[in-house]
Amino acid sequence: MKRIYFIRHCSADGQHPDAPLTNAGLQQAKELSLFLQNTNESFCGIWSSPYLRAIDTIKPFSNYLNIEINIDDRLKERVLCAEPTEDWMDALKQSFEDPEFYLPGGESASALLQRANAVLTPLIDDPKLDTIIIVSHGNILSHLFQQFNGNFGFEDWKTLGNPDIYVLDINSSKDMKLTSIYK
């Protein structure tokens, strides 16, 4: 059995790549570390988005385990549009319904999944990796969740909090089950 913990970052002060965690987010990261310690799992690796808020979310736990955080640019948040747009929520909803949809300068859900799966597939296929952590962002994680659970969609994305943990269990037949364990 392989187990992947997907973690959405803690509360941050903005959306730019260098947005730090808020004071509440720093406290959430400490609580998240304690929660992960209490799972009694033998984590063998951590992968994270390069964004500061994702790294700082898992840093207390990586320090506790004394293991390196593997930073992977392919886990960064999706660019929905090159320019700010007032109807971004409608565009995001449409991306759950039409994976090829994208706004100018943005990334389609299909392209997003291709990028994310380029990270995920080798991790799933590596027999040396049993229980791992991936820390990323709500949009990318939501589309990954949708591929494991076709019922996961825009309304589920809207309910995601900071942080959230979903666990993907994969058995030897590559059957997958996604479960929310921390909100």
C-alpha cells in the first residue's frame, strides 16, 4: 500500500510566490506538524511547491523528521490568467467543466494536470516510496483530486481551507481512494 498526503498550504499573506504565512498560518503549521507526528506514519519524503507559503507550511514537520523538502516547480499554483480578471471565479468553475478551457496567458486544467502528473506518476511508481507528502495549492490539488474522484469539483474547491489534508491510498492493483482527513 502506498499513501500520499496532499496538503494545501496554511493561511498566507497574499497569493504571490513569496507571500509569507500569516501569524495564524505559522501557528497552523505547528499544529499540522503535531498532527502529522501523531499519525505514526513512516514518512519517507516530502515534495513541495516552490512558493514560500507551501515550504513554510511543511517546514516544522520536515525539521522534526530531519528530512529535506524536495522543491519542485511543477507543484506551483496554476496561473488562471495573465492579467487580473473580474470574472475569475466563473473562469475557474468553467475549468472544472472543460479541462481544455483557459484564459489568455493562463493554463488549462488539462495542462495543469499534465504538469502535476509529471511529478506524481514517478512518485507513485517508485516502489521505495511508501508514505510521502506533497504540499501545494488549492487549484492544482483540486484538479488532482478530481482525477482520483470524478465527483470532486468546483464546489469542493470552494470548501477547501488552509490547511487541508487529503490522503490518497493506492493498493498493489493501483486502485486509489481519496479521503479528507484534516480541515
